[in-house]
Amino acid sequence: MEGMKMTSPRMKVRPELLQWACRRRQADPAELRKRFPKYDDWESGAKTPTYKQLEDFARFMHIPVGFLFFSEPLDETIPVHDLRTMGDQKVLQPSDNLLDTIYMCQQRQNWYQTFAMLEGEEPLPFVGSSTVQSNVETTATEIRTTLSFDIEERQELPNWTQALRYFANQADDLGILVMISGVVRNNPRRKLDPEEFRGFALADKLAPLIFINAADTKAAQIFTLAHELAHIWLGESSLSNVTPDSFSPHRIERWCNQVAAEVLVPITSLHESFQKDASLADELQRLARYYKTSTLVLLRRLFEMKALQRGTFAEHYRYQLSQLKPRSIGGGGNFHATLKTRVGQRFGTALVESAFSGETAFTDALYYLGIKKISTLEAFAESLQEG
């Protein structure tokens, strides 16, 4: 009726669905109740939220509002092999940020699979070329050689931070979609937690994909990249939270850790280079410059070749870790450079070219890139051409 104010209808929601949404979001209780003062009443059934309140609640929880009207909570399991452990126990509850990041990368991978088939790209021979029975040193040599990441190539680089960038670019050039980001899509309010995961691999013959959590330290990122490459060589999709000091009880993770360490610092070379009579602190810095890798990786290798006792290794590892700070690769004030790092040069270039040739809808291209405006897409296309 004219002049009457329409009110949002009130909706009954099962308490277990509200609780599930909070667990999925890993919502801070104080923040939750500040944002929704009547939440406890909704959960107890003392009061019923309006549809508008439920929409706001769903938006805060990063879920479609329809999920709150299911008969029971959605059983969301991690869609890849979860090899994360905390101590010797598996990490069971994935956050919404982790799940949404995996879903987005799977969608991007599916798009690129179709693109690659239409372009007539050949399957990549190295995907699935190894097994956990494969010799660690042989596999690591194959990875270094295939990516042109041997020690000689690294000598041209000024430091190991640049080595990480070079390493990622070489993998991308080889045909692996490498995406490095510390947030969900491009949302700075949805930061990824390196304690929850450090990276994952989505193995595929046409579109293998590696995601690296850029909220982690650069030292951890270079090891994670090498570790996920080992998973690609196995042809195994998996989720990991390894660091250079990880000695996983899981057979696959243990093998991938060994390959990663050998890729970055070949043990035979280290035996020849290590000066055992020198100060360990000075020697770590010298070797880091030589191998263009982090002191954390070097400490692991020195421990593995029995040049350090476990106590000495742990003490120096804690100190070296305290000197490092997380910083997003490709960050800074240049959004387009950051976006290129987040989605990868290979994927970004293919998507932009497909969109502007009319093969992919602009709405799809915007979605996969996590942007909203055609003008941003145009500017991103220009930045890709500039390199």
C-alpha cells in the first residue's frame, strides 16, 4: 500500500547452520557479537533474524545466503589431498579463506585446461614423471635442469629474493601456472594464514598449478615452491604447510621435502663448499649468497649432512627465522604488478588474449582475475605487454 514501509521478513534458521558458518569463517566471538548483537538470541531461538540480517550475516561469513536454509550444514572437505600436519596430527578444520582460494584456483585451472586444448598444447612430460621410489638427487637434478635453475644460472642474480622471482618465472614459462598471493582473490581484508597452509599443487598434464601463500616469509616461499614442484613431478595434487625445518612423518611429504632441499642446495656441492672451521653465522651468509637461497634452507642441509647437531640446528633456525618478516611478492603500490603475481604471467596473458579476441566473455575474465571494471582489465593487459 502506498506510503507503507516494507519490512524484511523474519526467517527461521537452524542453530547448527549458524554454528557451522561461524566455524567455517573461524569468526572471532567478540567481533561476531559486535557485528551481530542478537546472534546469541538467534542461535538459542529466542529471536528470529530478518532476511536482511541473514544476508549481512552470510556476507560476513563469506557464504551464499542460501547455505543458511539447508536442512543440515554443508559437508565441505578440502578438494585435494590434505598433507598438512600439526605435530603428528592432521589439520582437520579448513578456513573459508583456504577453501575459497582452492576453489578459485581450480576454476582457473579448468579454464586454462580448455584454453590449452583449443590451442593444441601438448601434455607436459614432466608431470607425473617421478614416484616416491625415484632417486631424490636424480629428481632434483631434473627439476633444476628443466627450469634452468642450476647454481650457474643463480650466480647472475643479486640475491635469493630475486632467485625466488626467477624460479617462479621459470616454472611459469615451462607451462606451470604459478600463483602467489597472500589474500583471497584481491581482497586485502581476507588475509591468508601461513600457519594454516603455505602452498598447494594441482597436478594436471595440461595445466599444472602451484599456489604459494605470499603471507609467508620469502625464505619459506622459495622452499614451498620447490616442494610443490616435487608434487608436480609426482603428479600428485596436495595441500602442504611445510617449512625448511619440517621433517614430516608422511612418506610423500618427506620425499618432496628432500627433493626441495636438494633442488635448492645440492648436497654434493655443499660438501665441497662448506668451510667447517669458519663461524657458522658468517658461513650461512656466504653460502646464502652463493646458492641464492635462504639461511633456513642451508641450516636444514647442514643438519642433513651431519655438520650440525639437532640442538645447534634448532637454536640457529629460531634465530634466523626471527630475522625474517613476511612480505608479499610483487607487492608495493603497483596493483597490476601485484595482480600479475597473484594470477601468474601465463594464466593472465592467456585470459586477457582470449577475452579481447572474443573467445572468453569479459564477465568471466573479470571474475577469474578478481576485478570489477573493464578499464582495470585493459590496464592489466597493458602491464602484461610491458613485461
